[in-house]
Amino acid sequence: MEAIEELSELSESMRQAASLLADDDPSDDAAPRRPTTFLNAVALGNVGAGKSALLNSLIGHPVLPTGENGATRAPIVVDLQREPGLSSKSIVLQVDSKSQQVSASALRHSLQDRLSKGASGGSGRGRADEIYLKLRTSTAPPLKLIDLPGIDQRAVDDSMINEYAGHNDAILLVVIPAMQAADVASSRALRLAKDIDSDGTRTVGVISKVDQANGDAKTIACVQALLSNKGPKNLPDIEWVALIGQSVAIASAQSVGSENSLETAWRAEAESLKNILTSAPQNKLGRLALVDTIAKQIRKRMKVRLPNLLSGLQGKSQMVQDELARLGESMVQSPEGTRAVALELCREFEDKFLAHITSGEGSGWKIVASFEGKFPDRIKQLPLDRHFDLNNVKRIVLEADGYQPYLISPEKGLRSLIKIVLEMAKEPSRLCVEEVHRVLLDIVNASANATPGLGRYPPFKREVVAIASNALESFKNDAKKMVVALVDMERAFVPPQHFIRLVQRRMERQRREDELKNRSSKKTQEAEQSTSKRASSPQTDSEQGGGSLKSMKDKSGQQDKDKQDKDTKEGSNLQVAGPAGEITAGYLLKKSAKTNGWSKRWFVLNEKSGKLGYTKKQEERHFRGVITLEECNLEEVEEEPSKSSKDSKKANGPEKTPSLVFKITNRVAYKTVLKAHSAVVLKAESMADKVEWVNKIKAVIQSKGGSFKGPNTEGGSMRQSHSDGSLDTMARRPADPEEELRWMSQEVRGYVEAVLNSLAANVPKAIVLCQVEKAKEDMLNQLYSSIRLFCTLVLWFQIVGVLEDAMTF
């Protein structure tokens, strides 16, 4: 047992050596480990040969099902760890990081159930149906035992055996019952073992159930011949061991209260074999002899592998020494030299990292993609429609006001609605931070893998990646706090000007409705007075006066109409281009907000893109301003008369002329249309030009959900009536509270959308400041200041020293 434990330590050293030769980090538990198979033992044999009983004997507990008709229907892998502190009766089953003490009988019944279910549903042909157990006992050697189904079953083929026993260093336990010793030359199990292990350095022949052959002189003679290496000449030259079926013996021994019952049973087994096989070598009888033989074969196999490992390590060591010599003699002999090597490697890593960040090499482009793609999309996908549904707005307003409803405006409820909706922007902001963090981690790993020097020192490479990852984690937390603070800043303070505008608009609308009401009353009074006068005056005078007045009105209206038709028929001076005529260009007068004067500009309308741009001259290539029409409304306005026109109007009476002016405004009152202007006032050169401009711009705006407002009638605008259509009914109708609330919620939604657009632009700036820029500066500074002193050569020479000691073992 002690010999196998020493071999286990040597096996771990050889695993580390193999990892170093492959440029892996042997001390990194998170890295994929290169498995060693020196301590694997695979049982081969026919159905009922006693394979499971043999492995139970090695375990020291009857945990594997046994039976004459093939109890093992799928591969069972038992990973054993020896723990001397446990009782000889204790078995600890380890699943992941949890441990549970179980009994041998409970474990055996559980395996029988799993094998029965597997036989009905699975094929039992490979690792997909494998049953894996990890056990800790005080009775078993630190081996990995593999119990395969009988090789004479249809479920077992050469591919399964090669999967577990071929192309590795596993020990092959060829199990042959004593009653078949005479026909050992024709054993398929021996032939398979010879194909896999041609030189016999990892094969052990096990003759089982020797007690069943007691009294059969011919069989006993064959068994003794095999144990004395005097078997048939065509047999491979391998070690042989004889055993008795131990499952019953172990079970009976465990029923005894003594802690040494197993040792007693194994010694009793050896004595029984000596009495049966009197001429056989005594060091090949029993379970203890089997453990020693397995250790001997493991040692042989390691000696076969050691020269190649030593040669590879010496070559690697020479490469490291040459590299250090290139960097300077002091690098090899002093801690300062080691530190200098480490800093040089850090500088190489820094160059690679900055190349990824600044040039977009590797994964660097994903940061910009997150800012311009995923994050704005998540902001746009926020369920604003659900939150600004009228029923939801009414519910929030009522809940916010408590027991006393609002008197003038539901400001408290609307503020609460703004806070609720803006709260949803926190999750997309946090997700954007997480995405950038993952991209930076990928860049750190890619930079480390692309640094040639770090590849030669895996422990140092792992240390660099760990320091950088920890720094990025702290930057991520800072960025999350920053973006959440940005959202909370918008939630905490809503500019009062927005709500002041709401009240002003409401008052202005009420004033217009009052004016309509007054006009309606005045017209009614005038109509009544006219009727009374007509009734009291003579019929002829009334007809004459009425006819004269009517003719004057008809004549005046006809003149205005003829003038407008004449201007329209003259044709517009606009130019049309594009495959479908979607581009219209021509001159318009643009009103200056500073001087209140008109400037002639060349305007170009693209109906397909919904953009209206202008230049100072027709030949200019670049627009001086562009209006996005999908966010605008269109309104026809009356032209303000000049001072001379006003004087003339007073002298000659009112004379209404068609207006050539129209105005473009944003749908949201506090948003701008062009540069810093909330409205753009334009004037056409002729009525034909105005009609064509207005029709085309109106078509674009209305297709995007905007509105068009024609010229005011009777000096003011009227809301559309939903009653009988009379002006008097519409003016007297009281304001609908639900309509008022809908109007307010739309205005608040416009404000929220503007804030979300602002966050979509500012959150990436905060992330760049807190994560990307800090990664370029603070992370690299932490890396330089956190480098620990170590010498990679120590690890190389320690492993080489262990392996050289093993050669003399």
C-alpha cells in the first residue's frame, strides 16, 4: 500500500511535467488538467469471470454488484482516495464538493438499480452510459478502478476497450477463472491485452475463484504452472496472481467488530491459497500480492515514460536559461533581475492590450457595437406604451394624490410616472456595463495569449490575468454606480419649466375657446338685430340693399379667387429629381430669429429620407442645416403685414390676401427643429411654389404621424367638434378631464423620451470614463505595482529533481 502511495506522488509530478511541456500551468486549478493514467486499472474478462469481485477485494468493501449472469452492464469507474483516518468500515461518497458517508450495501443496491435502468434504456457502449463514483476509504489503494462488462457480451466491442485501456498507461487486469486455466491460450481477454500492451509492461493476469477448483488436480496443476511462468509458450510474458472470490469473505469480515477484520481475512485468504496451491510461489497468492504486483507494473510503466519527460524538461530548462542569459546575467542570479524580467513581460502585455483597445483589434470593436447597437435598442424597447396607457396614468395619478384628488393639475402623479418609467433605464445601463466588462476580460485574456514571453511562464501569466481581472471588477462596480447615479439624477429633478409650459398651454387653449364663445354670442346678437331691422324696413329697400351687399361680396370674393387661381396656374419654379421624383429643390425665404428679416436660401426636400436641408447658394455641396420632418408638425400661418401695409389697410379697409408663409415646428414643444430654433418660418416666392412645397412636406410629415394645421378662420383655431357641429355648442361644452389627462400624459411622454435619448448618449460616456479609460491607465498601474517576486526556474528544477529521484526509486 505504501509503495502505491509513493507512486501516486510520482504520478502527480509527471503530470505537472507533461503540463509544463505543453505550456500549461500545472498549479492552476481552474485550467483543464491533463489526466494521468498510471494509476488506472481496467478489469478485462468474460461474463462471470469474477471481475467485480476482484475490484471489491481491492476496494475492501463489496460495493460493486456481482453475479454469474453478468451484473455489470455498463462501465463503472471507481475513483479511490485513501484516507487513513477513516474507520475500516467507513465509505465516504464524494459528489462535486459535497461528501456523504454511505454503506457498502446501499451503494451496491443503488448501482444495481442504475444498471437495470441502463440495460432497458441505454446501449452501455461508451462513456455516455458510464457510472462514475468517487470514494474515500482507509482500506483501498489510491487507484482508479474501471469495471467493464464481460467482453463476450454484445454491448462490449474493441472500441470500448480501446477507449479505456488503449493509448494510455492504464494497468490491464486480465481475469480468468481457475476452471478455465487449461484453456488460457485461447482466452480472448489475453489476446486483447496483448494487442494493447505488446511488451506486457502494464498487464497483470489474475486467476480467480481458485477455491472452486480445489480437488481438480489437472486444473490446480495448470494454475500452478501459470503462477510459476511455465504456461504455454504462446502466452505473453506477464505477471500472474491467484485469488479467491472475496465478496462473501469481506462481507463476513465486516460483520465482526474488530477494526483489523479485513487484514485478518486477507491473511486467511493467503493461507487458504497456500494449502490449495502448494507448489506455487507464495508471493503471488492473495489480495496483498495483487496490490504489490500492480505497484510493480506501475513502476515499470513510469520508467518507460520518464526518459522522454526528462529530455523534454531539460530542453525547456535550457530554453529558459538561454532567454535569461539573453536578458542579462544578473537576471539569473538576483531577485532584482527576476523583477526586471517580470516588468519587461508586463510591458509586452501592455502593448498588446492597448493595441486591442485603441485600434479595435480583436474584440475591441464590440465595445462600440454595444454602445451603438444593443444599448440603444434596449432603451427603445422599454414598454412606454404600457406605462403611458390612459388607464395606467389615471391609476398612478389617483394613487399619488392619496385621499384628496388634485385641484388644478395632477403634477404629483405625473412626477411619479416619470420616476417609474426612468427607473426602467437602470437595467439596460447595468447590462451595458456588464457587456463592456466581458469584452475587457476577453481582451485581457487575448492580450496575455498574444504575449510570447508570458507563454513561457504560465504561473506568471496566470498572475497577470488575475491582477487585471480584479482591477476590471472594481472598475465595473464603479461604472454601475455611475450609470445608476445618472438615471437617479434625472429621476430626482424634473425641470419645473416643463410643467409651467403645460399650464401655459392649457391657459392659452382656454383663452382661444373663450374667444370662440364670445364670437359666437356676438354673431348671434347681430343676426337677431338684422332680422328685426329687415322685418321693420320696406321690402323693396331690403331687397335692394341686400342685393347690393350680396353683389359686392360676390365680386370681392371672385377677385380674390381669380388672383389665387392665376398664381397657381402660372406653375411653380421648383425642380424635381430622383428616379421616382422624390427630390424637390427650389428657393424659399427663411425668416431670421435674430433680425426678424427674410433671407433667400436654396432648399432641397428628400421625400424618401424625410429630410429638408438648405444651403445659402444653389451650387454649394454641403447643407448648412437639415430638418428631420418625421419629428415635426406643419402649420400655415398668416403673413405679418409691414408698417406701410398696415397704414394702407386702415385707409382702404380690410383686404385679405393669400399668405405665402408656413411654419415647421417640433411635435414636442421643448425640442428644437433646426440648431437652437424651436420653429422654422418659411415663405414661398409664389402661391404655386407654396402649394407644391406644403403638399409635399405635409405628405412626409403625415406619413410619420405628424399633423398639419391650415390657416386660422375668423382669427383663431377651432377644435374639431364631436357634437352636432355648431360653433355655439362646441364653445359652451366643458373641458373633458380624461382628454386633458391624455394630453398631459402625451406631453410627459415626450419629456421622458427626450431624457431616455439623453441617457442613451451619456451612459456610454460614463462607461468609457469608468471602465475603458481606467483599464488603459489604472489597471496597468495596478499590474506594475502588484507584481510578486518569484522565479520560474525554481519550479522547473524542483520537478526535474523529483523525477531524477524517481529514477533511483
